[in-house]
Amino acid sequence: MILAVNGSSVDGSAYTDVVNLARHAPAWLDDTVSAWSTYGLALFAVLMAVGWWRARRLGATASVTALAVPFVVVVAYGVDAVLKLLVREDRPCRSLRVATLEECPAPGDWSFPSNHAAIAAAAAVALLFVSRRLGAVALVAACAMALSRVWVGAHYPHDVLAGVVVGALAALLAMSALRRGAEALALRLTATRLRPLLVVS
């Protein structure tokens, strides 16, 4: 038997309040939030693609920064996944046995920190290094993603908060480190077959 942490003592009452509110909310609102919770991460992929496409017109260094964003997001996800395995917090829908909008994940699908929140926050912070406008849009979307994961019952509030911190911190550290060597890396890559990815011919 796998021992799991019960996070309900941290903010279980707040989680229950949100889930009960969702149960009594209009169907259109629940459907919208559920759809965003499930498919919203695709928006961040679109923003990354837009950021790269625009960066090509600014030069190779800007393109290298933009192309680094998805890799940084993968790193943030990896850090978040390791923390999940270390903490092993059971999903709130299992610990509290409440009816939720989203089907309760299987045992062993740990709750802390939230992968969705970490990915969204990492993408948002990394995109700020590419474009303030795209980054601002992504920050709003990241907050909406974090909130939606509690609304559908997948996470406690502290799960999504931790996910945001993990994702944002990982992206900030990675993108700051990259910025110091982006110009040198751009010079190397423009001399290879990857040049079309970096500059407009």
C-alpha cells in the first residue's frame, strides 16, 4: 500500500467552498471553466509560436530566446513532477470524497504541486523575456488556469499556488541564465542549418 499525504488540513475548507460553489454555478460557467481547465494549455503553445514568429524579425538572439521557452516549460514540468513523487499528496477529491466537475484521478496521481499551474506559470514568465505583451496575456491565462484547477476539483488551493511558484521560479532562473549566453549561442546557430529558424531570409 502506498502511503499518501492528506492535504485537507491545509486548506480543505477553502477547497470545499470552491467546489460547492462550482456545483451551484450556472452550467455554462462550469462548462467554460472545465473546457479551459482541460484544453487551456494549448493557448500557451500558440503564444509561444507567435513569440517565435515575431522574434525572427528582431534577430537571431531574440529567436533563440523565444525558441528556449518550450524547453524551459519542459524543465519546469520535470521539477514539478519530481516534487509530486517526493510529496505524494492524495487528490482532494479522494481525501474529502466530494463530488467534483472533473472526474477524480486514479490513486497515485498525486496532487501537489499542480502540473497545469506549473506549466502555465513557467510559460508566462518565460514569455515575458520574449515579449511583454505576450507575457502579460500569458500571466492572466496562467492565473485563470490555476483557479480553474481548484474550481473543477482537481487540486487544493495550495497545490496550484505551489505549482505557480515552481513554474515561475524555474522559468525565471532558466531564462535569466539563457539571456547571458543567448547572443553567443545565436551566432553559432546562424552558421548552421538552423538559420531559417532564427532569422527571416
